[in-house]
Amino acid sequence: MAIPENLIQKWTKIFNYRDTDNDGVVRETDFEGYTRHFIQIYGPKAEPVLEINKILWGTMTAKEYKPEITLPEFLDNYTYLWTQDRCGLEEKLKRYTNLCFDAIDTNGDGGISLAEYSVYQNSFGITNHDYIEHIFKQIDVDDNGVISREEFVGEVLEFVLSEDKEAIPDMYDHHKAKTFRK
Ligand SMILES: [Ca+2]
Ligand SMILES: [Ca+2]
Ligand SMILES: [Ca+2]
């Protein structure tokens, strides 16, 4: 089954977003470091994310366990999952995004404000406020100034799994994160 070109482009962005040192390889240790950093920012509330991230690593390497993967391997694995086990992949991503939502919503009011979303982006070195606001506004589908759980989980899943060209194209775009201006 041929994979739509725009899905391949989005998955490539996800890989590059994870390959923070740009050497063409994502390692499980990088992945864990990223999650530990998340826990440092958000405390015990974020600890379940470490567990689900281990499961997600299993997803990224799909067919057999590997401590590191390259872009072609990653695309191959996601192609396999997208065609053979899309429901399983969707289920894991849903658990992951729900746990992330709980952590990012630091005041626990059930919504992510722009300030809370900025803390989240800043914690991964993304400090371009124009970019952060640009993505925030697109995830806030009903435009009420707050990202609800449904909006957050829905938009991330749409980015990863949907062929829909309307899915937020800049969400995991490291280049745009640096260069985007209003
Ligand atoms: Ca790397
Ligand atoms: Ca909140
Ligand atoms: Ca909203």
C-alpha cells in the first residue's frame, strides 16, 4: 500500500524533531533524556509519561527492538504500523498525549493556556514566541484562547496519522520553530 506523500513528510518532521543533535540517528537514550527533562519541568505528575515513552520507543522501532534508528528505518516502521496496526498506534499516542496534557495543564483547570503552552515549548528549547503562538492558535480549534484536552489530543493524532492536508503542518517543524515570524 502506497503511503500518501504528505504523511511521509510529516513523519520525517517528527523524526527530525527527535533528532535534536542532527546526526541522522535517534537513540533510545536521547528519547529518555527528553522525557527526563520533561519530568524535571513538571515533577511527579509527568512520571507516567516516561513509562508510555518506553512503549512509544517500541512503536518507533516497531518490528524488532533497537537502541537507535535512522530516518529510513523509522519511516519503514511507521509505514508498517500505519498499514498493519493503525488502531494500536492510535491507542498508544492517545495515552501519551493525554498524560502530556495533564502535565502541561499545571494549574489543573482542564485547559492549556498560552502561558502554559509557552512553558512546555520553552522547556524543549523553543523560545520563538511568534512560532509558539502560531501553533497554539491552530491547536485551539474553537478559538476560545484555551487548548482543551480534545483539541490537544485530536490535533496531535491528526498530525501523526491523518492524510488530511489541513492537519497543522508546522507543528513539529524545527526549522519554522526557529525562523517563523508573524
Ligand atoms: Ca541524533
Ligand atoms: Ca491550565
Ligand atoms: Ca479551545
